[in-house]
Amino acid sequence: QQQVKQSPQSLIVQKGGISIINCAYENTAFDYFPWYQQFPGKGPALLIAIRPDVSEKKEGRFTISFNKSAKQFSLHIMDSQPGDSATYFCAASLSGNTPLVFGKGTRLSVIA
Amino acid sequence: NAGVTQTPKFQVLKTGQSMTLQCAQDMNHEYMSWYRQDPGMGLRLIHYSVGAGITDQGEVPNGYNVSRSTTEDFPLRLLSAAPSQTSVYFCASSYFGRKNTEAFFGQGTRLTVV
């Protein structure tokens, strides 16, 4: 049973465009939703995270939107740059007291 | 600050061989975990630990053993390697039970079983 479903599997965006990656979760007890960014040959690194007491969190060009009733959250990358080309993973857990459950990842390519 | 260190970076094993993937962290994190990453499958949890002497199974534990004798180290043992264990393995660490739950990952070990 996949607890976190991520889409799309791959995404191609023009430089300067908006990249949008979506995730849906099943366990309503989850209360920590991070996004990780992974470059080839490297380990994933935390990009941005949100807790369900807010509906949106913004850090620079990266924004998480959270819809608790729909059990969905999404990552928006504004003004996408070639340097943003990477694999992005959404994840969920119970306040760090349970292991992170990851989506299957989205490979983003930003082309000039 | 070293963070999470994994060794080796690359390894080729023959079917049936055993080996240990090493993971060490210097951030005094209680929580450590092992994931495997396969194309199209994301990161799947193998085993995890919430402190020295405490371990538990994740989603795909078969064929792997772990132990946690110190806070710093969390080795992953392959008992009898199989081609299905060809993968990239990541170790991660974080604080446990606190508001700051950022998980830090190592650089990964790319394992090929022939």
C-alpha cells in the first residue's frame, strides 16, 4: 500500500516557467510534509517542509501548498532555472517519531 | 562538519557473498535509517533505529540485518547478496521526537550484485 502518491513521474519546464509537483497521502495522522531535492550522484537534501497548521509556506522561489481536507500537498517552483533540474521527492511522517515515507519521485528538467 | 558518512561509495558483489555497508553520523542524532533507491520506486525504508540498542524493520527488510551499538554508527549487513539487492543505498539521520525533524542523508553506496 503506497502511503504517499506523487505525480508526475517526470516534468519538462521551460526556463522561467512554473514547475508544479503534486502529492497525495492516505494517513490522516501525518503531520510533517517535507520535500527533498536530489542531484545525480548525491543524497537527497531537505528543500522545504510544512506542517498542517498552515496552508502555504514560501521560501524564495519554492512554495508548498497544503490542502488538509483533500489530503494533498504540492511543490511550486517559480521562475524555474536549469539549476533546478533534479529529482524531487515528497514525504510524510508523524512529527519525526515515525520514519519518513517517500513518494516515488519526480524528475524535473528545466530547459533553456 | 562531516554530517552522514557512508562507505564504500561503490561495491560489486558476487551472488551469495556477504558484506557490511557502513554509516556514521557526527550530529548526535538519535534517529538513523537505511533506504534503498531503485528507478521508479522512490526511497524505500529497509531498517531504522531510534537509539542505541533499538532497531525496527521498514518496508523492505528481507535479506538485511542491522544493529545499533553506538549513537554514531548504524551498519547495514547483507547476509547473502542477491541480484535483486542491486541498488543505491542511503543512510539518513535526524533528531527523534523533536520539532526539528530534518533528515540528513549520506552520499549513498551504489551496490551491484552479479
